[in-house]
Amino acid sequence: MSDVSEPILEVRDLSLAFGGLKVLTDVSYTVPKGSVTAIIGPNGAGKTSMFNCISGFYRPKSGAIRFQGTDIGHLHPPQRAELGLARTFQNIALFRGMTVLDNIKLGRHAHMKTSLFDALAYFGRARREETELRAEVEEKIIDFLEIDHIRNKPVASLAYGLRKRVELARALAMKPKILMLDEPVAGMNREETEDMARFILDVKEEWGVTILMVEHDMGLVMDLSDHVVVLNFGQVIAAGKPAEVTSNEDVIRAYLGSGDVEVLRRTVQGEVAA
Amino acid sequence: MIDFDWLFFLEVSLAGLGSGALLALTGLSFVLIYKATRAVNLAIGEMLMIGAYAFFSFSAGLGLPWWAAVPAALACGGLLGAVIERAVIRPMLGESAISVLMVTIGLGSVLIGAVELLWGADPAQLPDFMGTSPVFLGPAYVSRKIVIGFAVAATVITLFILAFRFWRGGVALRATATDQGAAYSCGIDVPVVFSMAWVFAGVAAAGAGILVGAVGGISPAMGIFGLSALVVVIVGGLDSVVGALIGGVLVGLIEAWTGTYLGGEFKTLITFGLLIAVLMVRPYGLFGTVEIERL
Amino acid sequence: MRIATAKESYAADEALFDTPTQRVWLALFVAVCALFPFTANEYWLYMACLVAIHVISVTGLNIVTGFTGLVSLGQAAFMGVGAYTVAVAETRFGTPVLLNLIAAGAITAAVGAVVGIPSLRVKGLYLAIATIASSFILHFVFANWNSVTHGVSGISLPPASILGVEFGRPFALYFLIVPIAFLAVFSASNLFRTRIGRAFIAIRDRDISAEVLGIPLLRYKLMSFALSSFYAGVAGGLWAYFFRVVTPESFPFVYSIFFLAAVIVGGMGSILGSILGAVFMTMVPEVLKLGVGVMSPFLSDAVALLSPVRTIVFGGLIIGFLIFEPHGLAEIWRRIRRFFHLWPFKT
């Protein structure tokens, strides 16, 4: 479905190194608009570093990142966020000192205009913006993600699965054009994983947001994604539709080393209990 | 323009070198604590002060000879370090670095109050135990106390560095500094390393305190010396022993020169100006480890 | 048991005081504050003014330290900048009082922003050290910029006067200082209902994630520093009108530690905590004085003990609260409130 549409994000020959350690080498791929694209690969393959480059937290050594047709390589992270690059984090970066509601509201920061003086007086623009934001967060995000029962709780008191959901809520408040999810279901039980999968699909279909995710849960990747990119040792070793990628022998070798390829393939495809 | 008095400059520089050695010793004590426990100890100057006052009590108060009073004061410094670690630093384990820093600010305040309470607020002189006859290095005159201070500080620093390199405890300390979790799982008793670091730092600080007190007298405000030591470790890098040495000598020289040629009141201006400049240009100091941030 | 607090609109739920009970208490508090000067004696008015000045300064420090997570040990020096600004404006130019106070805030905010510039490069820990350095540098300026500050002898001011009304005695000053303190506290409370306040807290909790989520770190750190310094500047300006003599020794480094202690004791990251901390820390020395008064018949030099004991108590409070009650008096207050809200049911 999405193969024909123009790319929303293009990564060209991206290389990143920390000192002598090459983290990414000439990584190129595109994310079609409106798709769910998954980046998979063994631990240490550079998936999260890839995300950090796109967010602007790491400065790549060379290469280009184009978002909606323009190069964003020179932009600071906050500017990229304002353009609509929203993300969640692998080890959950919620703000412990704030309630769930405030965490979600924070996501909208870059799109608001309240100045320091408005804020101190809480009058005019500040009052209007905050009230509008509250209504929108409640009606569009909190109801959608079914987290209304925890809205006033401090995030520190939440269970792991709920925290992941609040992080997704905060990313949605960022008015994303592309949503980058770093291991959205890692550490979740079956039920929580199914909920998250449902939310991801709804975000794609109802909100029309492109999704780029890093995930180890192959079942989820196979079910949700239109497009899969496989990284190993900082290089793209395969890309394409999920079925194509899982039958690629390089991929299987990267994941599981050598061995009986047929058994391994079935393991990857979830036919054999892991 | 009048002729520049090179001999005088040399004498000032030597004096600066002398106080630089004391700064380096204090800085070493600071680095020791930072390396082992990641605590920025803003009470270092006050720990130094307690050492000086302890010496004062043993020598002037109890009339002990200096060779008995010095070890006694050092022991007090070590004890103080152990008590501080156990009572206020260990409960803060796992708290943010900022909280620990604020605890040490409170600690400094408590120690100043304790000194005023026990010994009074007036400045005092340590009994003279080093002699006063001047020392001539070539043509340059240097105060005897400064020479002795330099020699002692240099010896102690050398001992510390050797211990750091070769002694089992020193190795354990370096391992803990690199990775607490890994050190713990290798069988290193991390809490003991913590205590040990504070004890040794307390001893070093007390030693520095005796020397500083011998040169400049003692008062409840002498903890301000700790602020100069803070400049030293920022310049050298919070976790670098070598940095503390070089930073100490550097700051000692700069303080001596500004104090002499610009006037004493400029000392704080110049040293703290230096601190801010270093923070702007090289935030991790000349030899400090650059921390890599992770998301 | 607190019941019937349902709201009908999001705006009502976003209000600062969102229940009728709270509003009644607030009205009562304002009334008590307004009537207080007519019943209290000179000593209590003096204390009230001092508390109000400290409330402003502590609220400011809490914004940068408690909410934004940047420890500042320069708050007293910043107050000094404000006090000198007012003293110079009053004695040289004779400009109106309120203008002087705003100028004190603005100039101090500018100085604060400059002091915050190292946050461009360094993290919280190092920044704390940079503020210590700045505080000593400012002290040097106060003592040595003779043409403006008159060096160690300092500057004496005439009483503040607005529209012919003279604010000399604590009774009159009360009506100048306390309303400004109210305004300062309400503005700060408002701030933390908006995106700016959220950005500050986000920087405290996880600064690098905050950046990726759209918050320009440097701008907000400097903004926090500047705002905090504005509060300090206004507090310092009021301080100058209150004590009417400003010298370099008026704002020693220990005064900065006093403010930090007030923030910690009151509760970091809590506006209520700023008020509680300022009141508590200002009253501690008075209580100690009382204690000394009681002791003096039995102890010959009890008065001489006052200063060291105060220093120990300040330090001890910092340590004790950080270890045992890191959220300060505000948390204790919350616990008491919760007890009454849930009464007669057990928590």
C-alpha cells in the first residue's frame, strides 16, 4: 500500500563514530509516508543510535537526514521536535516530578506560544492555550489511550506497561508527523503488548501518522510493519517487506549465528516457541 | 618603567609554589573522595580547619610535642572522615549528585559552627614547631614554614600516588571509581572502599590543615582555603590526581602573583575568574574524564 | 472526608485554588495578613517584613534550584545587586520607589543570566560551583567599585516614599513589602501551570530528553536563572528600603546558604515549600535567641553561643532534611492535609 507514496524520512549514507568505534556506517533507507517501518537487528547494531541521530541528539560524522524533502542535519533537537519528529525512549524518559497529565502536556511545548510574562500573569494567551491544551489532551489522547484513571498520578507510581503508554501519549501530544518508537513493547506481557499493537495501528490509521519503530518482538514486527530495515554492526544488511526480510539468510545469520537455517527461520517467524 | 625585580619575583613564585603544594594536597583529598564516592565535597576546607584546630588543641592545649600532636591531629582528621561518610554520605547513596553536594554544604556549616563553639570565633596562632630561621635557595629568601610545607606536601602526595598505583586498597579504589557495580561483583567491598576513601581524605585534609594553619594562623574562616582548592580541582579535573597537582601549583602561583602585584583583595577575583573561564572553555578541566551522555 | 469536588469544565480543574474550601481559607489568610499590622507590635511587624522579603528571595531560588534543578549559591549576592541598584537609584537619581524596585529586578536578572551562561557548557554540579565563584566575584565588585558602591562603608538610604507617604517604620513598610510578596508568590504559582514551568521541571528531571521533546535547554536554563535573579533583585531592593543601609557585608556567602537551606527545608520544587521554608528559617534564629535568653541566667556567655549554634542549626537542618525528608515541610503539610481529607477513614 505505501510503497508508492513519497518518503517522509530519508536517511542517506549516515555514519556515526564515537572516537574509533564505528557505530553506523553508510546507513541509507527511506520511510514511506503513512507506513509502519520497523528497524530490527541484534543488540548493539546501532538502532537506538540511529534514532538519536534522527532526533539530533547525536551529530553524525557524515551523511544526510531529509525530513519531508528538506535536510534537517543542521537543526537542533528542539527544532526537529517542532517539525513533527516525535519519539519515545528505550528506557522510558518520563519526568518523575510531574503527573501523568503534565507529562503529556509537556509534549505540546514546542507548539505553544505562551511567553514568560503571559505565564506569570496566567492571563490572556496563557489561560487560553492551557485550557485548550487540557481539553485536547483529555479528549483526544487520554481517552484514546485509556489512561483517564491515572491522569493525576505521579508517573513514578505507575507500572511499567502504563509508563510506556504515557510516553506514547506524550509523543502524540507533540503533534507528530512521524512517530519514532524505541522498543514500544519491550518487557510487556502479552495483554499489554496487544494493547500497544492496537494503539500503534490506530495511530497510523486514524491519526495518519507515519511510524518508525525499533523492536525486538518479531511477532509484533511481522504483524504491524509494512517495511522492515535490518541493521547489523551499524550497517543495513537487508530491507523490504517483512516476509522478504525474514527469508533473507544474512538476516538469519546475523540474528542467530550459524546453524540449521530452516529451524532458525521458523524460530524467527514465531512458529517455534522461543 | 622601573626595572623588574627578578629576585623578588622568584621569591614570590617560590612562596606561591609552597602554597600550591598545600592546595595540591587539599585537591588530592577532594579528588580521592570524588573518585571513590562521586561526592563533590564542598566541606573540604572545613575538614582541613578541623585538622588544624585538633593540632592546636593537642599542642597548645595539652602541651604535647609536635611529633605526638601531628599524628594525633591526623587521626582526628581520619576519624572525622569516617564519621562523615557513615553518618551523612552513606544515607545519601543513590541520591543525585546535587543532593550530595548540598549535604556537604550543610556539613561545612555544621563544622564551622562547631569550631566557633569549641574554640571561639577569634583567630589564633599555632605553636611554632618548624623554627623561623629563613631558608635561602641560592639568592632567594623563602620562609622556612613554606619550605617545610612544600616538602611535606610533596612527600605525602608521592606516597598517595604510589599507594594508588600499587597497593591493593588503591587498586580497589580505582576499580570502584571506574564501575561500582563491577567492582562489587568482583568481591571488592564497596562500602569499605567508601569509608577508606573518606578516612584517607580526612587524614590528607588534616595534614594540609596543620600546614596551612602553621603558615597563616587558624580561624573559623580558614575553610575559605577550601574554595581555592575547589578552583584547583575544577582546573585540573574533578577526577584527576595529576590534575590536582598541576592545578594546585598553577593556582598557588597565580594567587601569589596577584596577591603581591595587584593586592590581596584581587586574589579571589582572579582565582574565581580563572574558575569560570576554565568551566567555559574546558568544563571537565585539564585532565578530567569527559562524561558521555546517554539518552 | 473531602467530597463533592467534581468539576464541570477543564478550566475549573486547572484553577490554582480549585475547591470552595481552599478559597475560603485563602480569603481568611488574606484578611489575617491585612489586619495583622493593626494588632501586632513593632517586633512582630519587623519580623513579618523580614519574612516577606525572604519569601520573595526563597521563591526565586526555588524556581532555579527546586524546579529547574540548577543549584545556585549566589542568591544573597544577587540580592546585593538589587539592594545596591535601589540604593544608587534612590540616593543619586531619586527615582520613584516602584521604578527602582523594577530596575533592581531587571538589572539583577541580567546579572543572573550572565552568571547562568556557564550552563551553556556545564551540568548542574559544575554550575553550582560557578555560582559560588560568581558570588565571590560580585562581593569583590561591591567592596571595590568605590565610585558606585562607596566601598566598604556602603550606602545609606532615606526612607522609601510613594506619593508623599513615607515608608519608614515597619508598620508602613509592611504595606509595601507584603503585597509584593503576595504578587511574587502568585506569579510563581501561575508559572508552573503553564508550558514554561513544565519545561523547567522537565529540565530538572531529565534535561537531555527534554531537549529531544522540544525544549531549548540553554534558553530555558538562562530564563530560569534570570527569573530567579529578578526575584532576588526585588527582594534585595526591599531589603535596602527596610534596613536603609547597604554594605558589602550585608550579603555574605552564608546568607546564600541560608536561602538554600530555606529551599531544602521548605521543600524543593514547591511554592508552598518556599513560603514555609522562608518563615521557618527566619524564625529559627529568633527561637534560638529566646533559648539563649532562657539560658543566660545559668550560662555566663550564652549570648556568645548564639552565632555558632545558629550556624550549626542551619547546617544540621540542611543535612537532616536532605536525608530524612527530602521534600521538606511542604510534604509534611501535604500529609497532614491528606489525613483530614480522608478522615475518618484510615489511609
